[in-house]
Amino acid sequence: MNAHNDWSRIAGVIVDLDGTILDTAPDLVAATNAVLDEIGRPALPFDRIVSFVGKGAEVLVHRALTDDLDGRAPADDHARAMALFKRHYLRENGRSARPFPGVVEGLTAFRDAGLRLACVTNKPAMFTEPLLRTTGLAPFFELVVSGDTLPARKPDPLPMHHVAAAFGMEPARILAIGDSLNDAAAARAAGMRVLAVPYGYNEGQDVRSLDVDGIVATLLDAARLLNP
């Protein structure tokens, strides 16, 4: 835990979506393998596809087509697969997704403490908003910033600055909570405090390697940290 542990000035909280508040892996895996099946490719193992999650749907599809974290599929192949992914994921989105343990309790605690809440995700808005509604989490958030809301997305700090401006807050008064390097890098670049959860999708990396102020087992633990 970072020695700088005074949380009393925090007035707003930004949470990531996939891997932080919602376990969306079953839906993403089902949609990805449906794409591979439709183009005549063999299915990939569940954990392999989960390791490809973290930088948005476009990157996920590149990685699935090449079976490589750094892979880039030919443009025509990628465009076709993206169109298929959108169709399959619209069907699967929210079908098996569930809040991680402690999420509803944590969001409730943040809200009850008067903290302003935003969700910032790299997921396109066409998937983000239905997913938050389906899982019952939409009412918690004053602001939702999706991967295509702004000209840049995480790890760029623009979405984080957008929230700070919308909330009328200095970035130092906002805590970001995520599960990946993208989340930590965006928050740090924006001048925000950041906590990581250990159960999400960090492209196979250990969250203990991230530049964060601490690792919390659940969102409820984060809420308790802010309001001991």
C-alpha cells in the first residue's frame, strides 16, 4: 500500500466495467468463439480469450484472429470479424454477466457516503449501456463514459479528465478503481488516486506490478478504506 494513504479528500469515484464491477468473461468468450466458428476457425480456450480482454473489442478481435496478444489481423479480415463480433456480442451481452462479489455493496456504500460515481470503460456505448441496465447497475452512475464517447480512451487520460470536468472536481479528489494497466495508466496520467482489484482481466499480468495506491479485494473494501 502506498504510504500516501489519506483518503479524506476523495469526493468522486470512477470504476472500470469489465473485470472490475462485472464479470463479463462468459459473454465475451461466447461471442468470440461464435465469430471464430462462423469464419471456420477452431474455438479458443476460455482462459486464452480472457487473457485477450482489456483493450476493447477491436483489440480483442485482433488477438483472437491471430491467437497473439500483440497480433494484428489483416484489415479486411478484422473488419469482417468485427461486424460478426458486434452481432454475436449483442446477443450474448449481459446473458451471463454478473457483478463481482462486493460490487453492489461497495457502490451502495460509495453512494450513501455522498461520493459521485462514474463508470469509464473502453467498451463501445452500444454494449455498455444495455449491460449496465441488464445487470441493475445503471442507477448507481451519474456519468458513463464508453470507449467511443470521446476521441481517445484509456490508457489515455482524456476520459478521466472528462469526468473530473463534469463533476467540477480537481483530479486529485477522484479515486479510480480498475483491474488493469489501462486503468492505472489513465488514472495516473490524469493525476488521480488509483486502486486495483485482483480478480479482473489484466492481460495475464499480476496487478501487484501496477503503479497503484493499493490493491483491494472488493469494491466494498475500497469503500471501507475511504470511510473507515
